[in-house]
Amino acid sequence: MNYRTLGRTGISVSEVGYGAWGIGGVQWTGGDDDEAKRALNLAIDRGLNFIDTALAYGRGHSERLVGEVARARSEQVFIATKIPPKNLQWPAQAVALEEAFPEDYIVECTERSLRNLGVETIDLQQFHVWHDNWVERTEWIEAIAKLRQQGKICHAGISINDYQPANVIKALRTDQIDAVQVIYNIFEQAPNDELYPVCQELNIGVLARVPFDEGGLTGAITPDTVFPEDDFRSWFFRGDRKQIVFDRVEGLKALLGTEAASLPELALRFTLSHDAVSTVIPGMRSTKHVESNIACSDGRKLSREMLERLKAFAWDRTGNW
């Protein structure tokens, strides 16, 4: 496992982290708690030391699983979690801050996460959505300061709205945010335009999420793929998107070879090839996922030539998702 520094936090994190949404037991079908624990333990055995979860994942179930495993290990495991918006609106809308993140609510959710995780301090507490219209308000800053002073959190971050990578830059310039989490993959390359240069300028850590585009970039999605109605992917791949994804992935297959032997490897190596990225956090619900993903942490990045060819696969989905 290779390690990178999580921006100005100074924390050395595994460049492949663990995305724990899928083990929450809600919105993702086919999960199993025992297999999730095996996967988490195997990941730590392989050198992974960063896990990203959230209070909203299975109404705390993901946090409880992560906490149970992490507390039983002798290795240091850094845990990031998130505060859901009080109005439960994903993505965040241009509403008043108190509708999404009033000060007492931020503190209350953090205390709930601490209980779920069974720890005294959260390494990275994040806002689960964000709108830069809130920057001028001070309540969120005061809540973060209070939690830091009380030793309940070490660092603060923002999980950026899907396909809105620039909708956080004002917040980053307040000097209150240590890390951001953003969708970054072969299809979604927009963070390169504005976000990543600012993160590098300000030494902000970057958690790159959804490297496989919810499975689309693994080659597992075909026009005939069917998901249960209560599975998040039945919404994500709605309409003609399975066909569109399938057609795009067929084009990617022509690029496989010496730099990446499979589509998942190509997808992970793409995300890890940007110097702004501190860690990539693929969802890993099984030991099989752990083995294949961590195998990509060998320090090898895609060539400039390959990255240039992959620019043609960028897909502007602003306003369509």
C-alpha cells in the first residue's frame, strides 16, 4: 500500500481508502454484515488506514460496523464521517443555512456519530452536502470550532454535491475546511478545471469518491442489467443511461493493455493519477473487491498519453442527475 498526505492535516493516509456507503444496508442490495467485516479487516491487513462513512448510511449502521472493526484493531485507522442535512435534501439547495445545518444540529449529529463509532474523537467530520451561499454565515464555523475545542473532531471537511465541484471554493477560502470529497472518475473529470487547482494552492486534502461511477466503469452494466427497485442503482441507471454507459465503456475497452489490464484497474489508476488526490474511496462490500482495488496501489500512474486519450470520455452530466 502506498500512502499520501491528506492536505494540511498532515495525516498519512492509504491512497486506497474504504468507502462504507454500501455496507450500510440501505439503498444497496446484496450486502452482508459478516462479509463487510471480513472485507474491512482484510483491507486493514493490506495496509488500508482510511475509512469514509456517514451518519446517513443505513441510519448509522455503517458507522457501527466501521467502529466495531476499527476498535478491535491495533493499527491506527483514520475515520471520516458526515453530518446529513437536516432537511434531507441531496444535493443541497440554495436555502437558509438553518434549514440544513443549524449549529445545535451539527453538534447533535456529531455526538450521535461518536456513539455509533464508539470513539472519543472523529478524525474528519464532513458536511454531507454543501452550498457556497452559506459561507457568509458564522454558525457552521462556530459549531466546528466548538467541536474542535471539545476534542470531538480533529478536522473538518465538505462532501461536495454531485457534479458541482466548484460549489465549495468560497468555503475553502475561509480557512475552515481541511478536506473535500468529490466525484472524480473517467466520466466525471470536471474537478480538474477549478477545484483541484484551488485544493493544491491551499493544501486541501481530496477524497475522490465514485471512481467506478457506481459500477458503470467496471463493465458490469449492460442494457439488460436490472436492479431491485429499492437499490440506489435502479435510479442512477434509469432511462437510457445503461445503454449510454455501455456504449462508452465499449470504447474504453480499446485502451486496455500495458497500462491497465481491466476496466476497474483503468478506472482506479485514472483517479489516482492526479496529484491533488489524497485517497480514493471505492465502495468495497466484499473481500474480492478489497483484493482487486488494493492491488492498484503500487505507485504506478497512467502516462500523459493515456490521460490525454481519456479526456475524450469526460461526460458533462450537470443538471441531468
